[in-house]
Amino acid sequence: MSELPPMRPVEVQVRDDPPMDAPWWQVVPAMVLGQGAFIYSLMATPGAPVAWIVGILEVVVGMGCVGVSKARTLHANAGHRIPMLGSPPVRPRRFDLFDGLGFSLVLGGAVLIVGVLDRGPWPMVALLAVIAITETVPYVIHNRRL
């Protein structure tokens, strides 16, 4: 029988370039939009049809932004385990604009939807549980694959 050549460990290439921040002309409008949407959610009249539509749009757009941020982080950390508590080994950016804006929009939309439903604190607890699940499940799946 012929012997197989010894196997060499696979090296994972990691980007060594420093994390880039988004330029100010992207950050300022995004933060104004996010904070404006959150302030609107606190001042809106509960039960208004516009509040219901804006709340759903905020949650959908916010979850999309958070999803893009998670995908970027998982792609940058291919081959690395991501700790549940703490920062990932490779950060694509020092401050991820998608994550910051997305979380603000999801929280503002949740406040609007709960205000429209007017059923007590349980819908807000359910929405926060959905947010917690969507924040942790991608990292758990990523770590299990390694």
C-alpha cells in the first residue's frame, strides 16, 4: 500500500487591515433618521393607523440592518469562534452603523407596536425575546460549525 503524504494544517487567512469607520456623511443622516424614528415612536398617538404602519416598517428595516451587521461580522470571523459575551476576534468596523441604527429602529418599532396593541407589557417582552434570539442564534450556529 502506498502511504499518503502527511497532512498540513489548513491556515485561515485573517484580514489584518484596521477596521474602517463609516464616513461622517453616512453616519450623521443615519443617526438623525434613527433617533427621529425613535422619538416619533415615543410621541405617536397609540392606536393610530400611521403608528401601526411606521412601527412595522421600523421593525422590518431594523431587523434587516441587524442582519446585515451580523452577516458582515460572521464573514469577517470565518474560522474563529465568536464569544457570546464580549467582542468578536475580528471586527469589521469599530462601530457598525447597521447594528447601531438597526437596534434603534427595532426598539422604536417595538414601542410603537406595543403602544398600538395596548395590551400591557407582554408584547414588549415577546419582541425583546425575538431580538435576543436573533442576536444570539447566528453566533451559536457559527460556533457549532467550527
